[in-house]
Amino acid sequence: MRETWSSWSAESFSEETREWNCRSAFFDFPNVGQPEVAGDRRARIVARIVAAGGSPSAPGPLCQVAADVIGLTGAGVMVLHDGVPQASLCSTGPVSALIEELQYTLGEGPCIDADRSGTVIIEPDLAVPATPRWPAFSPEALGAGARAVFGFPVRIGAARIGALNVFRDRSGPLSDEQHADALVMADVIARTILDFQAYAESGADAVELNADIHSVVHQAAGMVSVQLDISVGDALARLRAYAFGIDRSITEVAREVVTRVLNFNSLEER
């Protein structure tokens, strides 16, 4: 995966950006100190996004800005619906992309927990966690080089959009400043997604995500549901279980289903 947002100049969209700032200024940012402090954080983050070539209609490299602002190794943003991963908005590199793919394939991890619970998920030591969790995700993420992972809900009020995942290549907790920056970054990402949806062309997908990677999974789930006469949700669970059992990504398995190399009806008959 890579960030593929088109880039618009900050100068051309200075008025647009000011409107963006004003629209966000009336929302509260929980647990990040006084409102003026939260406003300063928001302004600093939005300025970084604009400097990187972003605007409300073309949000730019959000994930790289998130990693830079929070001061961690990498970041990714996952869009979810009812706690189920739908697509990856962006990722900063191969490790972040793998973390997104693992969560999509395995159905567990910091983004999924953050979205479902609506709370920040903190795992400062993935190798020796205080409370063991993610039995399938953790070994794979560790093998890729992640040592600490953190999930922040991306939402507006009660409306859940997804989650921001940030990781570090060494263990250790976030500082108070990093935690506060991540909370505001997640809020900015939520509003950016909604702003971008507003600018999307009529009839086009609401958000131009790295969704092509995962749309094949939804197509495969539909085919498996027909093959086995089960719900699409159950078919997705079967895809995940099969992929995990043979140590492959769900995307690889889905492509074989879509290209008719793999038929789950035949698997059931074995």
C-alpha cells in the first residue's frame, strides 16, 4: 500500500483551509487540556497537512503527517463499519501496510479494538504485554519489526469511522504530549474524511481509499456465500480462517476465489 492522495497547493486552497479550521474550531477535543491548547494542536497539525500538499478536497499524506506529528515510526488509518475492516485509508510504509493487512486478515488488532470499544488502545510492549491479546496478530507484527502499537478511534461524536494505528520499532509508552497529539490527529483525520466525502464527485466512491486491495475480499466473500449458502459475514469468517490456516493473507486467498482457482464448495467436500 502507499499513499496515493492527489496533491493540491496550500496557496491555492488557503481560503478553503481557513474554512476547514473554522468548522473544526467548535468541537471539543477530550483529554487534551484546555480548549485553546487543543486548538493550537489542531492548527499545527492542519498546517502540516497543508504544507505536505493537502486540503479538505485532497487530504494529502495524512499517515506520514500522523507519524511525524506524534513522533513514531509509522502510521496507518483503517476504515471500519460495525467493527469490521473495510479498507485502508493510507499507510506510511511496508510495516504499516502489513499491520493493516494483518488486522484485515485476522480480524484482531489495535485498530479493530479501538473502533469497537471507542477507546484508545495502548500496547507499549508487544513482545511482553501486561495483558496478552491478539494471539495471531502480535507474533506477525513483531516479526515485521513493530515493538509497540497504539490504536486511536477515528470518529465524530457517536459516529464511528475507523481508527488510527501508530507503531514504534522499540517498546515504550507514549508521552503525554504524544498521546494528546494522537487524539487531535485522529479527530483531524475524521473531519478530513468527512470533508473529502463532501467533495467527492456524484456517483463516485465517497472516499478514494486503497480500497482496491480489499474490494476483492468483499467480492470473494460474496462468491463464497453463494458457494456455501451462508451469509456474507460467515463467508468472510471462512475466508479469514482458511487464510490463517495456510499462513497466507486474506487478499491472496480472495484473489484465488475471484479467479476461480479456489472453490470453497470443493474444500467442504474434501
